[in-house]
Amino acid sequence: MNARAPPPLVPCSMVLRESPFPNRLLSGLYSLGQYLLFPSYWAQQQRRCCRCCPLRALVTGPLLLLLLVLSVPSALLGLLLWLPLQAARRPFAYKHNMLSRHPEVWELPGTGKVFSFVSANVCLLPNGLARNSNLGQMKQRVARIGQRLTQGEASASFASPRSSQLDGEGEAGPGEISVPFPPDLDFMCLQEVFDQRAGARLCQLLSPFYEHIVYDVGAYGLQDCCTLKVFGSGLFLASRYPVLAAQYRCYPNGIREDALSAKGLLSVQVRRGHWLPALGLLDPWLAHAQIRGAWPRGDPCRVGPRQDRPWAIGTYLPPLPTLLMAPRVPRRTLEQEEGRRTYLAGPILQDGRPDPSAAGSPWEGRRIDYILYREHPAPISLTTEVEKFSFITQLAGCSDHVAVGLQLLLNPAPQ
């Protein structure tokens, strides 16, 4: 049976409109609805935060409950504005910053070009939910995260990133452990930017370094007439190159803690230099590509099913109090097996129980953060080579994940 081709991603105009709404009136009404909802939202989140401190709950609990009761009428009015406006809202916001520094143009045919990507899970949930991972103080964490994400850019002319090449079984691979983020990143992909205020603040902090930013991604309100989404997808993309088109698709089967969030897939097309078929990030038609056999190489850290390369390490940092007392996990700590056992979560079985087979084996931790890629499709023939894969520790203390980075070298295939 032949697989049906996926629907084409229709490009938007070269300069996407920045507001998610088609006019200022709808945008203003949407903002008004959010302001009316905010007192109830804030009071509820503060009550969640009080649960971990009995003394604070005793002192402020009654006041927060009173505020919650008094804010119900305004919240109902805000909800009546907020819900219907979701039908007119585009599922992402876009910011275009005119920068004096522009990326180097890449024209084909020509020499090869390196693309650099970073993926980071930043755990920017409301404080009451982030405390489940021992991560609170969202406002302060946003500022630290923004500073650390751009530290490599700001210091690029003064020092190169401190990093160490990883060796495995006598064979050096492209993997490394790095403390700061590398400079001159082409694309920064963030996850779990669930709080809208945090997303707006990150957009402001990254604007001096990235000309194109797609944020506040997700479909809010009632979905499929019966599912209420109060949080977005958490996806956030910063790009040095012009965004040609963007599309978002919501996963239809969220359960438990994911039921109220609009987790999904963001697909973006960008222009890289002179006209060339756009590079697709997070292509929403991966299943179709796999059916056609267009996914021969996906995970640069993987050798085969359930088998990582010797230099790959875990990326999940369990919510230990020690992480909150240190600005970052020391690079040298993760290079040693003893340090990985201390800071990284261990392997688990399919049912969630710890994997007993890992007790006597080299400890690499549990890897749950990925960057996938595939060979460039026709009509332009390009060869793809992984130059470097990085495990970046700089967000430790601000997030419960190790960020990952990938540098891909694209070369025109010989004729």
C-alpha cells in the first residue's frame, strides 16, 4: 500500500506578523482576559507553594484563600473573553529583531557549511508545579537561564568554551562535555517554557543575539470540544536565519499531568543563505519519512536499539537538594563514573523501576534529551556529517536536564 504524501507546509510571508491575532482589537481583548484571570491564577499558584512550608501556609494561607474567593467574578469574566478568542489565535507568536550582525550567506554549489543546534529543557513552569522538581523562584531562574544561554555569545571574542572530549572503550568520538553554551549558535530549541511571562522574558533576553524567535507556542482553550488546555506546548525557537513558515500540531492524547498542557510538534522552515529548499526543524511528517525510508540515521548517540555509543551520557538530573546549592554540575564530575552516579538519574525498565542490570555496569545515566537529524532530501544532494555532539552542564541548578548540542557539517555531494 502506498503511503499518502503529507500535506505541504504552506509558507507564510517572508516577514511573519508578530501578533498571534489578525488585528489589535482581538489582541487587546485577549490581553484584558488574561489580566482578569491573573489574580486567581496567582493566588492558586501561591497556595501550591505554601504546601511545602507549614508556617507560611499558616500565615498567608487565609489571605490567599480570601483573594481567590474575591477574584472569582473577574476570573469568570476573563474566562468568557479568553475562551472564544482562542479560535482566532494563531498557535504561536513571532518576534523579528533587526540586528546589525547577519549570518554568513551560504550558496550552492560551494564549500561545506556547519549548522549548530542546541536543545535545552528549562523547566519554566509556574512555581507551584516547578517545586515538584525542587525548582522554584521562576522569575530569578529565567534571568539566570537567559544569562547562561547567551554567555557564549557575549564572550565569544574573549574565550572559547571550556570542554573535554569524551573517550569510550579506547575510541574517541564526537561527544564532549561542555560547561558553557557554544558561541555562534544557529538554532536554539527550548522545551518546557510553559509560563507565558517566562517566555516573553526569554524572548527579550535572547533578542540581542537572535533575529528570529518563535515563542508562546500552543493551542489554548477547549480542544476537540471537550479538552481544556491552560498551558501551551512549552516550545521555543530562536534562529539566526529568516523564518519562512511555521506550523504547530497538538498531540491529541495527553493524560495525567500532560492533560492540561498543549504539548505538540513545532515545525519551522528557515532560509539559509541563497535560495535553497528550507531546512526543516522538527519535521511533523517524520512518520511519512520513515515509511519512505528517508530516516537512515536519526540519533548520533545511538548505535542500535537500546544501545548508546560509548561517549554518550545521561541528561536527566534528579531533583536533589545538592543541585540547588551549586551554580552548575562541575564538568569534571560528569566525566567520571562516580560523579555520574551522584548527579545523573539511572537507567529504568519499561515499567519505571530501576534497571538492576545497571548496578555492575559503567554508569552513563538516563538519556532523555535528543537531537535527531536525517540526510538532506532531493533535489539538492548533500552529505551530512556529525562534527560534534555536546552535553552542556551550565543550566544545572536552573533546570533538571542537561542541555545537548549538535554541529552538523553539510557538504555538496560529488557529482
